[in-house]
Amino acid sequence: MAAKFSTALDIHCSIPYTSDTKLPYGSSSKSSRLAIKRFTILCNSTSKSPKPNVNLDVDSPRKNPSLSEQLKPLSNTILDDPPNQARILSKPKSTWVNPTRPKPSVLSLQRQKRSSYSYNPQIRDLKNFARRLSECHFSDDAFLAVLEDIPHPPTRDNALLVLNSLRPWQKSLLFFNWIKTQNLFPLETIFYNVAMKSLRFGRQFQQIEELAFEMIESGIELDNITYSTIITCAKRCNNFDKAVEWFERMYKTGLMPDEVTYSAVLDVYAQLGKVEEVMSLYERGRASGWTPDPVAFAVLAKVFGAAGDYDGIRFVLQEMKSLEVQPNLVVYNTLLEAMGKAGKPGLARSLFEEMVDSGLSPDAKTLTALIKIYGKARWAKDALDLWERMKSNGWPMDFILYNTLLSMCADLGLEEEAETLFDDMRRSEHCRLDSWSYTAMLNIYGSLGNAEKAMALFEEMSKVGIELNVMGCTCLVQCFGRAKRIDDLVKVFEASVQKGVEPDDRLCGCLLSVVSYCKGDDADKVLACLQQANPRLVTFVKLLEDESSSYDIVKEEFRSILTNTSDDARRPFCNCLIDICRNRNRVERAHELLYLGTVYGLYPGLHTKTPEEWRLNVRALSVGAAQTAFEEWMKTLARIVQSEEPLPEVLSANTGAGTHKFSQGLANAFASHVEKLAAPFKQSEEKAGFFIATREDVVSWVQSKAAATA
């Protein structure tokens, strides 16, 4: 009969992660992850437990391998061998674990204790002496002159006390080097650690690394505090590759990082964008019994927030709840920013209320993040309610928060609220108006077309000495253009250029937009400004007006202009040029530009088709471009009907709802054009900005048009 066993086997089983798993380990959209599950198999036996495996390496002089040798395969699995080369897998492979040996850990769960100082009766004299050293001149002669007056002999304890009391890193390094030249006592690890701590405050990683190599050459032990100081300094200096290199070196020496070092390296991997390494380290640490601190959770929130990964953010919240770790203000701020990037304003609001209910008071960073989220989601009421709570609760408001509120008001078209906030900033003792503040107000007046207030604000900026930036100039050009105050537009533009403002593509696009609805002398004045900013655009406008210019010439010149234009300005340029063509009665040229814009990828998603519905999406187009696109679409539908090809049951056009208070009203202009063409599209009563027609209506319209022209 087979022998019976009574050994508990620790067996790893890899189970594929699915969306039904309760604790997601990260984003299912980035990569598939494996959730490590552990279970124990118990069998009864009358025999003894198996003996530990012996070392079968005949060349090895020792029976038991050293700790470094035991950890070598582990370090090769967890960490990159040389930095910046092969990345680790998203999950370690399941490995057999010897049940008679303890499972290897990847970190020490106890923070290494710092050496305690014995009471020194000469502490007052030595601290005063250290203050004199810190305040003396940085030259070697001045430093040595003060050293001659040391009140007590530089014994080990006295020297360590003085070194720990020095503040400027330059003085710490000078004193440390002086101690080495005296040869009064052997230098221990603690001296190097104290010197490195001072250098870390000064962000002197190169000096720290030199001291570390000096310790290695001299045979002085590098302990956990040494490695932690090196790694955290490299992190502070944004030298992330070096931090990883020293973390790997630490493992290879057989020394386990403590929790502080482990959290710091998690952040390093996060800064490098190595999401897989972050999750691998985190999961291995948890498997070793590590309870992450708020810093580690802030790192995880930062990683998932940068990717806009809501499942990952939810995982962080669930982990903290299951481990009963109370988030601190840093974690809440990081989670709020992550919620904003993931596009979850409602959850951000709930998280903020949870933070306040827990007794934490928000700081300016918290409120700024929340205001940005509300502004992006166009939640004006929530943003204004939060502003009132700030004032009533006395929460901190710095100038960044004030300007963020102003920008939000500009985005949402809240003119009166912005003016009230602007006046509050005038009276505030802690915040002063800057170029950003004035630009936000100019943006509001520019969107409204309130030329009087915009001009008054522009003159005020000149009086208080705040220079107009290119964004402010763009807002003023937009404002004076809509108000048809072309002379003021020219005045502001020329004054801005004289003061050093360099026109960018956005300003050129704004000038081009003004040209599209100006005629005669006014159009020539604006084109003269555009000539200074972008001469090739002016040449191309004249080329479009020239009836003798061929399609091929227009195509080549248009492609050249787009090549030299920033990505976010290409579609606005095309929109404005189409408007110019339509306003100059060059309709065929407008259709050519729309075709070229579609070919060059400026209008993705212009047409969407399902078996039930075909839709024309013109919400990202100007009025002239939308009219041109609709005309092209109707021609296409007419050809389909005439060739008796199948059509869906419903056809629709989407102009957008125009939620901004100062929206140009594309839907109204589109409705007028539909009426002019007598097209069978009707505005939807259920969906704002939608025009809908049935298949029968379109077929009937095409047939009636054909009969009329017969």
C-alpha cells in the first residue's frame, strides 16, 4: 500500500483574471493579469516528513547556500538585470515551494532601527560649535579656522554629534572629509549614513554615490539605511534609473529592503511608467505579509490615474478598505486627480465628501483638482457651491486655485461669477492678479463679444504693468472681430507684436476666422495682420479666390500649409478656409477643401453607419463647413436612391447641443440651411441638436427633385 503523507503542501495556482473577479489587480484594458490564489492540501501519513534537500553542487564547499545565493533567482525574476533592458513579465510564473523551508520574502517587515545616541554632557557646546561651522564662509580656509576652536576633542561621539548638527551639505561634506584625515577612530557605517542624509537634503546624488563606492572599497558595510538614503536621493533627483540600479544591487548583496525603501522604489517604477513592475512588486510584497502604507497606495493611485484606469483606482480603494488603511491627504489628492483623468466627476465628488467627513481638511491642491474636474465636466453648479464652501469654511485658496476657478468660469461662460471672483482677488492679501487671471477674463469677454469691457481690461493691464500674452491677444482679436471693431483689433495686434508676443497657430486661426466674415477694407486690414503672423496663409487665401488656380495647385499648397501647422490647429484652419470660400461665393472650392480635409484625416467620424441609422456628425465643423458637408451628403443620398441601393430606416445629422453659454448656435444656422434646401430633415424634440429624416422622406425628396429638373 502506498505510504500516507501528513505534509501540508503550499501550492500556487494561477487563475486567469476576469471581470467577475472581486479584487481586480489592475486595468483589464492594458494587459491580462493573473490573480494568485493559494490553497493547502493536507494528507495523512504515518511516515516522517521528508528531510530538507541537500546541495547537490559538488563544486560548492558549503552544504547550505548563503542568503545571497538563495535570493539570486528571486532577484533575477523580480528585477531587470541591467537597467533599461528586458522588462519583467506582468506576473511571475508559479513555482514549487519546499514545504520544509520558510517562503522567501522580498522585503523586511521591520524598519531598521537607527543607532541611538548616548547622552553627551558636552552637547550644548558642540551644538553651538556646529552652528558656527554652518554659518561660516564656504571657503576651506574659513572652515579650518573655525575647526581650530573646537571646544572638545573630536572623539567618536563628539564628531558624530557635530556631523549630525550641520545643515548645509557643503559643510557636512567638509567636516566628514576632515574627520577622515584625522585618523582618530575607525569610521563606521553610521558616519556615512549621516553624511549621506545631509547630501540628500541638498540633492547631491553624485556625491552620495561616490561615498557609497568608497564604503564598498573600504569594506564598510552598507546597511538598510544606506541603501534607503541612496535610493530616495536618486528618486528626489529624478534619477530613476540609478534608483533601480541601487535597488537591484541591494538584493544581490542579500539585504532585504524595509517598507520605506520598498514604497520609494514603487514610486520610482511609477515615475518610469513601468506599470507591470509596480504591480509585481506590490503583489510580491503583499504575499510576504507587507501592509502597504498610504505612500504606497498613493503611488498605485498615481499609476492608474495616469492611465485613466478606473478599475485600477477602484482596486486601490478596495485594498485600502480591506486592510483598514486610512487615506491621508496626499492619497486623497492623488485619487482625486486620478478620478479626473478617468472622467469620473461623480465619484470624485463622493470621494471628496468622504474625505471631509473623515475629519481631514482639504488643502489648495485638493480644491484645485476638484475644480478642474467640475470644470471639465461642465458642472457649474457644483463648482460654484464648492467655491461658497471654501469661503464659509475658510479653506485655503492660493492664486493657482483662484486662477483655476476663473478659467472654469471662462470655460462655462459664467461672466457675473467670474467678475465677482476677479474682484475678490483684487481685495485679497494673499493672491494678486497675474497674466493668467487677466487672460481668463479676456477669454470671457472675447466669447461674449463685450468689446467695451475687454478694452477697459486691456488698458488696465498696461497701467499695472502686466504684459499681454499670446492667449490674451487671441481673446482680444476674437472679441473685437465679433464686435466688428477692426481698428481696435489692429491696434491690439500691433501693440502685442511690438511687445514681443509671437503669434502662434491659434492666433493665426483667430485672424483667419475674422477674415471669413469680413469684407472690403476690413478684410484687407485683418489680412495685413495675418501677413505679419503667417504670410503663407495670406497667399493661400488669395489662391482660393483666384478662379484660374487649378485643383492640383490648391491641393499641394494646402498640404504644405497643414504640414507646417500644429495638429490641434489644422481642422480650425480648414473650417475657416471653407467659410472664406463660401462667403466669397467660391462654393465649389469649399467642397474641394472639405474633400481634402477628409482625405488628410481632419474630420474623423464625420459619417457613422449602423444597419438601422446613418448619421452625419458636424458638431466639430464651422457653419460653412457644416453646410458644405450636408450638401455633399445629400448628393450622395440622391445617388444611392437613384441607383436603388438600400437605405437604413433612419437618417440623422448631429450638430451638437451647444451647451456653452456663448455658443455660436450651429444648430440654428444648420436649420436655416436645411430649410433653404427644402431637405426632409426635422429637428428632434427629444434630442437637442439632432435633425432626423425617415427613409421614405429622403426617397420622396430625391424623386421630387428629379421630377422638377426633368
